[in-house]
Amino acid sequence: MCVFCEAISQHLYFVQNSSAVAFPDAYPLSPGHALIVPRRHETDFFALTDEEQTAVWDLIRQVRDSVEREYSPAGYNVGLNAGSAAGQTIDHTHVHFIPRYKGDVEDPRGGIRWVIPARAPYWDEA
């Protein structure tokens, strides 16, 4: 069984709606790192129904509210890896919700752009 399907069946989530759930990342990058996943097992985010995609994104505010209460981060990175070329390693669609804290990295500029490190610091090219 898929690790995310197993987490769903064991009710390990902390917020939910009819088509999606959110639970803590097993290998968190920061305190409060969570994953938002559709209830239905589907590898490809773009193969989800419109309802399922909406359900996934609708949980982000609830996850943020929960994380804010517990951890008070200074910012967030939110994103998904769609396909192995993008780094997806678990074959169940999931969105990463990663709280950020002042000083957690030396220079946070560029944020998500660092998925391709050689091209991330565009400000050095100006």
C-alpha cells in the first residue's frame, strides 16, 4: 500500500475535507512542514479532477492557520513536484507546505527558484 494511502486509512491527518487531507511530513524540512494530498490515489496532480485539485488547494489556509498557532513562522514555501523529472519520489500527488523561519538559511532570496541551483540567482546576472 502507498505510504500516503496508509496514512489516510490510519487517520494520521490533522485537517481534512471531502477529497483531501493534510498530515505532517515524515522528514520535515522545518517545524510544521506538512503534506496536502488527495484522498484518491493518483500519481499525477494534473490527472486529478477539478474538484480534487480545488480540495487540495482549499486545505492550504487551514494548514497555515494550524501551523501559525503552533509555530509562528515568518513565511512559507508551497509547491508540488509533478513527475520524476521534477523530483517527485512518492507516486501519490502531494503539495508541500513548508514554513520558513528567519535565519533558517543564510540568504532566502529566490525561494522556489533554487530547484535548479545554477539558474536560481538571477540577480547576479543583472
